[in-house]
Amino acid sequence: MPQDSSQGTAGRPSGPPSRTHRVVVIVDENSNPFELGCVTEVFGLRRPELGRDLYDFTLCSPEPRTVMRDGFFTLTGVAPLDAADTADTLIVPNRPDTDVPRRPAVLDAIRRAHARGTRLVGMCSGAFTLAEAGVLDGRRATAHWQWADSFRARFPSVELQPDVLFVDDGDILTAAGSAAALDLGLHLVRRDHGAEVANAVSRRLVFAAHRDGGQRQFVERPVPDVPDESLAPVLAWAQERLGEPLTVVDLAARAAVSPATLHRRFRLQLGTTPLAWLTGERVALACRLIERGEQRLDAVARRSGLGTAANLRVRLRRETGLSPSAYRRRFGPGGEPPTRRP
């Protein structure tokens, strides 16, 4: 399940285990409430079932009263804008009026954060905010498909990838908007805390635990004719047998269709290929096995269906940016959660 972009270690939380990683969200005039709700749900809620808080979460705004999109409601009682200067991860404002310049104070806060190595996140039209601040020049990013032409015209130095859910470019991440904000949020939880914790958060959200960033923003879902063409039964069947030598041909046989038909259905319903989905599920299982304490790489590779320790190393590094040993140190039993820099 490789992402659309590389997942380097740049921007990963580091430092001694002293304080919880701080996520700060800037809310500005006419911000979209949906993405604000998504990031609050993912990063701001307490997780008593996990036995620890994942993040220190703060909302801030340049004004004491912030009118949200279309005047739906007014947000008050949040921290002033200078809270952005304490962020380890800074989520920037997004709004539908992309042609209106952002406040200079907001852009300056983003530039200061970038200069000190803070991880930056833009949801939906938040990519416009990051680009206006000048931190996306020469970088990869995505935004909602409906603004692709406008974005390219205004920011030609940014490598826009408009047909993906999100782009992880190390210390700057962007999502396409709406539900993709949840995809990117869970991706960050997985990157910070491992697959097991991300799965627990996704269960609370009743949301898919993992959709690759490289999946298409718009996935066609035509009303199926009888017989039902849903992939759900074959996906559930395969997830119970990841350690077996499953192939795309096996999946097609289980679905009682040809491999070509199965490939078409995966593209239409999931926006990916059968092989990419199967590999992604196996890597996720390998991550969970390591997190639960399995020390033997050969056993992890065999039980997850990745075959060999060598293949496990390649697949895990491609997905997480970490070797198996580094992943175990970070997310295995006794591993330390991400912390704030001192």
C-alpha cells in the first residue's frame, strides 16, 4: 500500500519522551466546519480505551470571534494565534473562497512554523494557504479536484497531484478535502503511533482503517445490477487468509469472476488494484504483529503473507519509512509515543 508520495522521516516527531506531541489548528474567517470537526475528532478527543492521550490539541484563531463558513456559526473561546508557535504539528485553515488572500498574520505563523521544523498539514483548500505562505514551492501537494486548475494557475511551482486522496511529503501533508481529511488524520496517527493505535481510532470513528493516499478522489460507485458485485465478501475472505499464498487469481476465483473483471471492480469500487490492496493488507498485518511483540522477522513475514524477511523490510520501509527494527523500537511493546520537542 505505498502512498502516492514518498514517506520520508522528515517531520516525524522526535526528541526525548517528555511531553505529548502538540497539534495546533488555526481557524480563520470562513473556515470549513467539516474538516475542523474531522481533525478535532481524530486528534482532540481523549482515548481512555488506549490508556493514554495521543496528542495535546489546541484550536487557535487570529480573532476572538471567528465566523465560520457561510455564517453557520461563530467560534469563540479558542487560544490566540500565537499558540501556533508552540505546535509540533500545525493544521492550517481552509475555506471555500480560495481567491481571497489569507491574513498576513496567519501566513507569517505558518512560515515561522516551517522554519523551525514543525509538521504542516493542509486539508482541502488548506493547500492554497500553504502555497500562499510559500512553503510548498517545489513540493508535492493535493487539493480538492474542483480547484485543480485554479491552483495550478496561481502556484505553478507546486507539483499538484489532483487525483489522489492525500500526499505525504514528509514534513508537509495535504488532503483532498471532506472525507479525505479523515484518511489523512488516520494516516498521521498511524505514522505517529503505529497501525494498532490507528485501527483503534478508526473503530471509534466507524471509518475505514486505511485508504492509500494514492487512491483516486472520485471513485465511481454505480448501482450494481443483480447479481451483487460488491467486493465486501471477497475482501473479508482474503483478510482472514493473508498468511496463505493468496494471489489475484485466487481472489478472482473466490469472487467467481475473471482476473480482468476483478481488476475492473477494484478500480471502480476501491480506486486501487487487487495486488496493491492485498499487499497493503499484508503490510498492515505485519505492523500489528511487530507491535504485539513478535521478534522474529521470518515469522512476521510468513504470518503476514509477505514471504521473506527481505520482502518485509522492503515493503515496511516503503510504507512507513522505517526498517522493521526501527518500527519495533518505536511502536513495539515498551516503545515511546511521539513527543514534543523540548
